[in-house]
Amino acid sequence: MPAESGSSGGAARQVKQKRKSHSLSIRRTNSTEQERSNLQRDMLEGQDSKLPLPLRNNLLDLFTQIEREFENLYIENLELRREIETLNDRLTGEGQTVDGADLAKGALKTKASHSTSQLSQKLKTTYKASTSKIVSSFKATTSRAVCQLVREYVGHRDGIWDLGITRTQPVVLGTASADHTAMLWSIETGKCLLKYLGHQGSVNSIKFHPTEQMALTASGDQTAHIWRYMVQLPTPQPVAEQQQTPCEDDVDFSDKDEADGEVEGPNDCPSVRVATTTLRSHQGVVIAADWLVGGKQVVTASWDRAANLYDVETSELVHSLTGHDQELTHCCTHPTQRLVVTSSRDTTFRLWDFRDPSIHSVNVFQGHTETVTSAVFTLGDNVVSGSDDRTVKVWDLKNMRSPIATIRTDSAVNRISVSANQKIIALPHDNRQVRLFDMSGVRLARLPLSNRQGHRRMVCCSVWCEDNVSCNLFTCGFDRQAIGWNINVPALLQEK
């Protein structure tokens, strides 16, 4: 029996020694310098690392110094706790009120905060030169914008693919849904004003005529429809003030989703069932459509790998824009010039120039490694492209050999939009988040995401509204709802 105990003890020592040579344990406050040196040497001999030995020694020395500072902080914390207990006992014995105890605690808290501040400053001064490259990636970024969820637009029975804002009065919000319908909404009340029921497949995009009350929708039924609408805005109801929420990185959010019960659509909403014009030339899903400047022509993008240019008055096909190797994902027109940009699953986007009626030129841009989900024009001379490769790139139309800014994210990017006035890019993501960046690639904010605010599914699209309404950004997703946000960016940041 003793022999078994001896062999068991020897085996335990061997296991302990083996673990010691392969791991770095947290040492207690009474560790000696000799023990630290031995542990460093054991770790260096037991680990397989490609780092040069001098560099590893330097890192170990830095970590040892950091541990000493935390040991000192731990000791100070224990002393402060003892002082707090002593003061509480004294105040209890003297019959002081709780307010007095709170004041004492406040004084001690101030002292602890001062001590912690001194430690933080010392750490920064001592190790800034050696660890700046490592620490920089962990810096907490402060939100540069204030975001407020204003209103939710609920009524679709399936996910919402796209959003649009009317360019004429009255200003309303349009949504295109996989439930085969498109809806128009009052921005101020969230009430459905009109429902379009003319498509036989998923409605994939919606865009409004620049001067008339006409909408252009693209569908999975291989057609694009142009239809007229007439709406009357309801009287807005007073809304309780909501607290503005800084869009910080540490906003709490949860992956828990609400029950996916059937959402009852608006029963009293007027409907339109017949299109004014039906565009039929594609052999596949029409994924997007947009009006050219002036509103006399439209362009459509399809999964048949072609984009078509139509005359609105005659419904005739003017040009078939071919060249993409795979399905198209989006199309967009320039706000003031006869330019079209199409994006595709072939990792490219193409710029089509119709400014000369006799010639239409095309330029191919290969700036992404995966599907280009959207490419949009800005009011100036820029194109912004987003991709499933988790990047967004800003291009100069005058020199598009390489992007002038690249934004890297942690999730695939869907249909982006750029604010004309504030020059802010809104990025909707597969992971339910929406991030805001400026044109130089500097992150401004992330919209709040929690059980009470934000989307519960993939965010498919974003659109800015430049009119004087309560919401200036709208997002939609596969949680069957659109959300209106108020984004406030300081003027100083906008100038930058």
C-alpha cells in the first residue's frame, strides 16, 4: 500500500512537471524572482515557437512587469476594502445615517479611481513603445454619431428585400417584399398607405420616378412593372420622446429572436393590382431596376446575366447590356448623368456610359474577391461597392484603377446606400448589424442592436432620406419589418 502511494505520488509529480513546462500559470503575490525566471525558462524550452529567443525573452519580461503592477493594484484593492469595512463599522457605532456612509464610500471610490488612473498612466508610459501595434487593434472606438430608432413599419408576411423613398411630394417609404407585394408607408405614422399586388413572384426592388407619382418594381416573375400611385398622408399622432442612444460598440444585443408568428397585414390598406407598363425581356429573375436621369428610360438587372435598357413610353428594349459571367445582383443609375453601374456574382461591377447617344462604352472593375452585392453612385464623382468578401470600397470615377478607401467588416455586406448631404455610407450586414462610415473609411457608428431595438434577421437594404422628416435612414431585413432611424452626426465630423 505505501509502495502504491509512492508510485502514485511520483506519477503526479511527473504530470505536474509536464504541465508546468507547457503552460503559463498565474503566479500569486508572494512569487519570488527566482521562481519567475525558472518559469520563463521552462516555458521557452517547452513551447514550439517561431519567434526569436531575444524577442520571446523581451515579451516575457514585459508580461512580468505588467503582472507586478496588477499585483500592486490587487494589494491596494484589499487595503481599500479593509478601510471601507472599518469606516462602516465606525459609522454604525456612531449611529450615522446611510448618507454619511455613502459619502465615505464616495471618497474611497475617488481614491481608488485616482490610484487606478495612476496605474493606467504608468502602464501606458512604460509599454507604449513596445506594444502599440498590438494594443491598437483592441482600442475601444467611441461612437461619432447619435442614433435613435424612431419607428417600425410592420405588415409584410415575408422578408423585405428593398426600400425606396419617393422623390416627389408627399414623401413616403416604399418596401419590396418576398411576399409578392410592394407597400407604401407614411413615414411619420407607420401606416400602410397603398399595396401593390401586380407581381406573381417575390418583389426584389422598388424605385420611384424622379418627378411623377410612379413606381418601378422588379420581380422574381421575370418582369419589371411600372405602376402609378396616389396617396394621402394621415395626420401624424404625437409620439412619446425616445432617449437618444449613442451607437457604441458595447451596446447589448442578443441572438434571441421573437416568435415567428404570422404577421397580419394591413386589411384597410388600398391596393393596386394592374401595372401601367410591364417590361418583359428577361429569361430569369429580375433582381433590381432603376430610373435613368430624366425618368424616360429604365434599366433592369437579371439573373440571366444581362441588364436591359427600356424606353418607358413604348416599353421597347433599347439595349441589352451583356458581358457579366454570372448572375447580376444589383443595378444603379447616376443621379445627374446617363451612367449605369451593374454588379454581379462574378466578383466584378461594370460601368456603362450612355452620355453619347451613338456610343455606349463599358468599363469592368475587379476590386472584390466574392460576389459584388451592390454598387451605387454618390452625388459627386464616386462609386461605392459592397461585397460578400466583407469589404466596401470607395472609387473615384475619374481614376478607378484602385479604390481611394477600403472598409473591412466582419460580415457580408448587402445593398448599401450613401447619404447625399452628409456623405455617410450605411452598410447592412448578414449578421443583423448596420454600420455607418464616412467616405474616407472612418467608422462613425453602429446602430443599436438588442431585443428591443434593431433587426432580428439579416439586414437586406438601407436607404437615406434627405427630406425634412423624422427619419433620415431606413433599413429593412428578413424579419419582415422596416425601421426608421434618426442619425445625428456633428457638423465638424461631416466637414472632415
